[in-house]
Amino acid sequence: MDRLVEWLNGAPVTASQLMLAGVGAALVLILVFAISLAQSARRNSLAASAAAERQYEMEQALSAIARQNAELSGRMRAVADSFGSRQSDLARFVAARLDAVGERVGAGVEASGRSAGEQLAKLNERLAVIDAAQTRLTGLSQEMVGLKDILANKQARGAFGQGRMEAIISDALPSSAYAFQHTLSNRMRPDCVIRMPGDPRLMVIDAKFPLEAFTAHKDAKSFEAKKQAAARARGDLGKHIRDISERYFLPEETQDIALMFVPSESLYADINEYFDDIVQKAHRSRIIIVSPSLLMMAMQLTQALVRDARVREQTHVIQAEVRRLVDDVARLRARAVKLDAHFQNAQQDVGQLIASADRIARTGERIDEMDFADAAAGDKLKAAE
């Protein structure tokens, strides 16, 4: 029993000692546990009392909260009722306003639709006009290309100038007042001659204008190229002026002046702007450079002169017609006087008819009234008439 079991700190320990030590330790643990239980029970008692107090306070607070909730619920019901009535009023007001706004918006949309329709119709009309104008511009561009091709060819260009001149003259003058490609005594054939009234001499019009140098002058980009083109244009135009003065000025056959037709207004403006010396030279040579508008004015003046000459030539015929007109007026007056006499006689006859009708009416009235007292007086009056 006392067998040695272990050594502790160098001293031998027996099993009985160990058991006693364990029992002692267990008693100490039980004591500690009992003390702990007592303290825990005390703490639980204090916590229970505190919890009871807190529960009581909570119940009081919950009661107060319940009362406040009841009051709040009543107020909320009152507010809800008031809000419901106001909400219904607001809904009716908003509905009315929306209806009014809808009507105005509908009317505005309808008016805008009509206006938009009208504008679209006008736009379609304008687009149709633009399409037509575009078509005309396309045709005009094609014609301009054709005109450019014509002007690029010298013979075609001459035909173009000749045709334009012939159109202006034939529209303004009678056929007896002009002639195209007339042969002069020197066997020269100007483009056109005009027969002036009262003068046997012919006025010559030339339409063969040298255009190449002027086109080069207009298209020149550099100063040197423009200068060379200007010198060439002066030379060509000076030579053309000399040719006209040498070929078409014939004594007692042609007028002392001649017209040189330029088939373009812009070309005529360029000549007067850049080649004034050539214009002065033409004037000194008794040659007048004319554009289509100036030629038209000259032909209108010639037309007035031709008309005045015709009137002077037909003066005796006019006088004879006036004399016949005066005789016709005299006969008309005599017939009117005769007709007036017939009218006067007819008026007298109508007066007698009316008097007879009055007598017949009076007689009928007497017969109707069975009064023959005035019959003798009526017979006497009739006999007197």
C-alpha cells in the first residue's frame, strides 16, 4: 500500500498520499462551485428583479405608445378623409384642365396639319416649278454646248451670225426693204443691204466678224498671252474694217456708212472696253459696229422711215379716200334728214291714232252708262276734226 509510486521534488510519494491530495482538491472545487452557484443565484435574482422593473416600464411605455397610436390613427383617418375629398376635387380639376388642354392641342394640331398640308402643297408646286426650271436648264446647257460647238467652227460661226442678223432684219422690215447676199456692181456680195426710203443707195451690213482673236484674248490667263491676243485682235479687226471700206463703199450705189454686226452683246462690250482705238478707227472709216440690240434699234428706226415714206407715197390715195368718205357722210346726212321726216310723219299719224282711240273710249263709256246727251256734241267735234 505504501508502495512507492513516484518521486516529487526528489521525495517519494505514495498512492495514499495522492488519493488524499485528490480528495482535498475535489473538496476545494466543490466549495468553489457552491460559492459560484450562490453568486450566480444572487445575480439571477437581481437580474430578475431588474427585468421585472424593465418589463413594467416597457408595458407602461407600450400603453402610452398604444394611446398615441390610437390618437395618430384617428388623425390619419381624418387626414385621409380630407385628402380623399381634396384628391377627388383635384382629380376632377385636373381632368377638366386636361380635357381643355386636349381640345386646344387637338385644334392646334389640326390647324398645324392644315397649315402643313398647305405648305406642302405650295412646296410641291414650287418643286414642280423647280423641276421644270431644271429641265429647261438642262436643255439650255445642252443648247449652250451645241452653241459652243457652233462657235468653235468658223463656217458654223459665220452662219450663226448671219442667221441672227437675218432674223432681226426680217422681223423688223418688209421684204421689199432689204436683200440678203445682194451682188454689187463690183461683184462683191455683202451679207445684207437695206433699201432706204427716198434714196436709191443701199446701206451695207456685214456679219462676218473675226472672233478667234477675241476668244483667245478673253481666255488668256497670263499678261503676256493676253497682250499677244489683244495685238492679234487689233490686227484682225483692223483688216476686217479695211476690207469693208474697200469692198462695200461704191459711189452712187451704197451709202456713206456701213454697219459691222457683232453677234454678241458681251463681245460688243469687250470691244468698247479694251479696243477703243479700233472703234475710233472704224468711225473714221465710216463703219459703225453694232450689237444685236443696236441693230434692232436701227431696224426699228428704218421701219418708221419706211412707214412714213409709204404714207407720203400714198397721200393722193388717202386724199381720194377722204373725199369719198366726205361724200358718204353727206349722203348719210341726207338719208338721216329724210328718215327724220318719216319719223315726224309717223309721229303725227300716231297722234291721230291716239285721238281716235280716245274718242272710241269715250263713246264706249257713254254706251256703258247709257248717256247719249253728248252724242251730238261728239258728232260735231268729229266733223271739226
